[in-house]
Amino acid sequence: MGPDAQPNAKPAVSRRRVLRWLLGFSVISTAAMVVTPMVGFIVPPKSTAAGSGGKVPAGKVADLPLGKGKVVPMGSKPVILVSTEQGIVAHSAICTHLGCIVAFDDLSGMIVCPCHDGRFNPATGAVVSGPPPAPLPHVTVSVEGDDIFLVPG
Amino acid sequence: MDGHASPIRVLRLLAAACLPAAALLIALGGGASAADPTPSTSAATPSTSAAPVIGVAPSASPEASPIPAPPVPTPIPHPADGGTNQCVECHRAVNDRQAAIATAWEGSIHAKGGVTCADCHGGDPTSDRMGIAMDRTKGFVGRPSREQTIGMCGSCHADPERMRSYNLPTDQYAKYWTSVHGQRLAAAKDVRVAICIDCHGSHDIKKASDPTAPVFPLNVPQLCAGCHADADRMKPYGIPTDQFDIYSRSVHGVALLEEADTRAPSCASCHGSHDAKPPRATEVVEVCGKCHTATQELYLQSRHAELKDAAPKCWTCHGTHDVAKPSEKLFFHPQPPDYQCTTCHDLQARTLRIQLDRFANEADRRCDTCHHPDSDIYAQVEAIAGALSEAQGAYDAAGGRIGEAAGMGMIVGDADVTLSEAKTSLIKAQAAVHTTKLTVIAQTAGDAQKKAGDAQAIAQARLDESFFRREAMIVVVAVIVANVAALWLMRRRLDRRSAVEAGDAPGTPGDAPGTPGDAPGGE
Ligand code: FES
């Protein structure tokens, strides 16, 4: 290489460095793009319900006449909707005794557990009789026009 | 006639000889009244065999007619105090003990209701002169005897007019005399038995709803244990003294004493309070059914219930003071038990009859204590146990699979709901065991099994989806890795080529800037 070749050598090294940087950057960003969802897959969030947020549609007002109730799902939890004088209310449908799903009893107008005859006040979820040790937890209801929504708490 | 007794004289002599014997028999019969069905409890002949047993079986013995309650006495008359209770003023100054009594009374529900010293002790509460205030000739009673105390309390508390404004029941006096305590007092004049003040206190009486009252539901077991766990005190009656210990470890005891759940039964819930006595075998289903209403209904549909008096009752399988959480172990002994005909049969009368003592032992509260492996019913019990165990197995498996899917980050809300439905059917099937009807139990258990299967299938689908996504991801990752590797190889090749070209003599055509091999796009 003659002395006049020097000015030509410098730009060649500089171009290679730029290309190396580009390649390194693309490898690292590709690896990050691959690893991030993999970690998300391998270490999932503890609760699948968490973050589901938002309102859950629970049927039409017209399908729930006054003094009646029905069990609907809210995510992974059954909820009992009851139409009372004070409006539509909702409680967890999981009996606080051993965890059976309660039902609305048309005859008595109460929420009744089919397993050991635990009875709950349909308006408040309070225990009326039987073995359940605690009231049915309240669930927030939002009525928009003819649509009923449950708001997970 | 001389030397020969006339028939009338003989009859008179016989009658004279029989009367004391009859009187003695009546007295002894009263002392061992069946109102107190526990063995060897006659106050006249106290038993020395007080060996405690785990869980005392209810009595099956017929009840003799109880001694009736004495008439309710009239309240102790005394001059109206006009709002000043001179007794307290003087007694407070006597000594510390008297002062403490005065203070206790002032804090009592009686003081608030205007029941004063003279109402229980008589005397003249308006006078500060001892000779007048405590003049026995004018009705001063002083400290009433234990027997008098019951009447004294009853004189107000059995009066509906007086109790009306407090909305208190007025049957406690009548009930007390039907209790084991009252009957023993009536029959044997045994004043060691519990009377009103032993449970309610005397000067410091509180409302039963006051959590600090000894008769508040949470405090009742300790209250009863105060006497019934005292071996010396119970020795004359030959009854066990370990009931409190046993009860406090039972599901009922844990709920009441540890979890402070006032709905859980205390001694009084099953034995009664004022009318305290062990429930008879014929009463047990009603007693337990007061709380376990649904279970009682199921039991009443059973073959067991059809056997009436000879039937196994709640306590036969669940015990009495030692009621534990039921489980599948109630079906069979781990090893075949010692079969004795007399466990379930009266050999002489050739009838069914449960031998109570056998079931006092927790280890024998099993279906196969009565039902022999060669019997048809044993096969039915096996089928019932099998149906429940399969349903339970399916439920557990589904729960496990849902847990796996949730752990993989999959949304399993619908599977959870179906599993809750399976649980409902499973618990209903377990409760249905009280019907003893295989078809009912198998159907409900089958329903639980099916729902658990559905829940498991949903969870399995989520798992499969998750596996598919993972496999697809592996393929994608492999493609990306291959790309990266290819890029790296290409770069290495270019690097090498550059090095080779750089090593060549300058002026070679390939080293000239702008030649195709050195183009930036080729790097
Ligand atoms: S599970 Fe509801 S009453 Fe027992």
C-alpha cells in the first residue's frame, strides 16, 4: 500500500464499523422481541382475572321481572342477579358455607343454597337461616337502558 | 279366733308391711328418674364408676313420669322503698365484701329494672335500723336457701304480667323442674345441683345478650364445664367429666370457642338450658335438625328413618360431643370390625336394636359396624362410597387441570364456573348420603362427575391451545435464530473477503473503490 493509499483506507474501516453496529443492534432488538413474549408466556400473571376489568354484560332488564332472580357468570365467578323494589342488585352466587352455587327460590322469594338449605336475603345478601357463616358479597350492577352490566370489584 | 289371725287382720298386716316398701321403691324410682337418663346417677346410690368415655350416647331408656314442679311462690312482701334503698347504704359500710355486693348489684340488670335487695331478701328497705330492716318476724328472709332461691326467682320470672314489659319468657321455672337438675333436687333434695344463680349470678345478674354474661352463648360451654368438668363434683353422679375437652375439639366447639360463631351450638343448644337434660335417642334427629334442616329432611327419606326407634340416628355416625368434619372414612373400617349380632339386634326379642355403647367409640361409627360384608346392603354402601369417590376424583382432577391451564396464563373463567357447578352437585351428593338411597346419590354424584369432566375438558382445550402456541413459537424462534445465524455467517464471510482483499496488493482490480465486491450493499 503506497502513501497515497492512506486516505482510501480510513473510510473503509468506518463503513465496516457502522455496519457492525447496525448488525449488532438488529440482533439485540430481535432477541429482545423474541425473549419478551417468551418470558410473558413462561411467567404468566398470577391471576388471569386480574386486569380483565371493564363491565360484564349480564342480560336484559326485560328478562328479569320484579321479584325474580337468576344466576349469571361474571368471568370465573357465578353471580346472582335479583330484581327488587329498589332496583336490580347482585351478589356473589357462591354460598359462604361450603361453596355451592345458590339459586333464587321463586316460592319463598329468597336466595337458597341447594346443599344445606342456607337462605339469604335477596336484597342484601344477608344470611336469613342455615349454616352459611357470612352474607353473600355484594357485586356492583350498572343498568344502561335495557342492558344490565356487572362491574367486577 | 285366738291364735289364728282373721283374714282381715292378715290383710292389714300385709298392707302395713307393704306400705314402707312401696314408699321406698317410689323414692328410689324418683331418685333415678328417667329425666336423668345417664346411668347410675341416683343421688341415693351414687355410682363410683365414673370412667369417662368418648362421646356419650343419648339414652334410649323410657322416661318415668317426672316429679311435678312445686307451685310458684308469691313474691316476698316488703314495704315499698320509695326509691331509697337503705340496705345498700348500710351494707356498703359494713366491710369490703358487702361493699362489693352493693356495687355488683348497682351494675346489675335488676338494679336498672328496680329489683332491689328486699325483693329477694325481704325486710324493710326504708329503715336504717337493723332491728327493723332485718326483722325476721316482719318477713326478712336473709340469705334464701338454694331451694328457696328457685321459687324466689320464679315468683317474678314466671309471672307473665311482670315480665311483659321485658319481653322475657316465663316458662323457665316450669322448665327447670323438668330438668335433670330440677328433678334431682325434687327427688333427692340434692342441693348440689345447678340452680338459677349458679348460671346467672346473683347480685351481678346481666342480660343474657350481654357478652360478659356467663350465659352469653360464647360463654356457655365454660359455664357448664365449671361443674361438669369438675371430677370431684361429678363423682357422686358417675358421669364423665371430659365433655368440655371433647366438645372444644369438635367442629361445633371450634366454631363457637375459636371462631366466636354464635350460631354454633353450645351445651344448651342440644341439652336445653333451664330444662337441661341429655336428649333422648328419639329426640336426637329433632335436636340436630334444629340447625341441620336440609340434612334432617334427607334423613327422614331414608331407610334408617323408617326403622324408627331401632334406627341409627345422627349421633350413631357423627357422635355427640365429639362431632367431627364428616369424611369418606365413615363408610368402612380400615380392617373388618369385630361383628357382634348384639350390636344391632336384640337376640331375645328378635328385633333390630342399636347397641348405644358400641357407637360411643369413634372408630366404630362406620356403616360396616352394622352392615356385614356378606350383606346386600354392604354392597350398596360400597356402591355409594364408590360413586362419591369417583365424583370427588373427577372434581379434584378437573381442579388440577384448571390450575395448570391458569398457571400457563390461559383464561379459564368458564371452566371455573363449570367446576363450581360440579362442586354444588358433589356437595349435594354427599348430603344425599343421609337418604341411604343409592339411585339418588349415584345420580347426583354422576352429575358432579359429568360437570367436573366438562370443566376438565374446557381446561384441557386451553392447555392444548397453550401448547400449540408454544410449539408455533418454537418454530418462529427457530426461523429467527436461523436468520440471525445466516446473517452472522454472511458477515463473517464478507469480513474474511475484506481481509483477503485488504491483504492483496493495492491496485488489484478487486480492491479499487467502487468495485462490485466492496459495495456497501454486499456487506
Ligand atoms: S354450601 Fe350452602 S348451605 Fe352449605
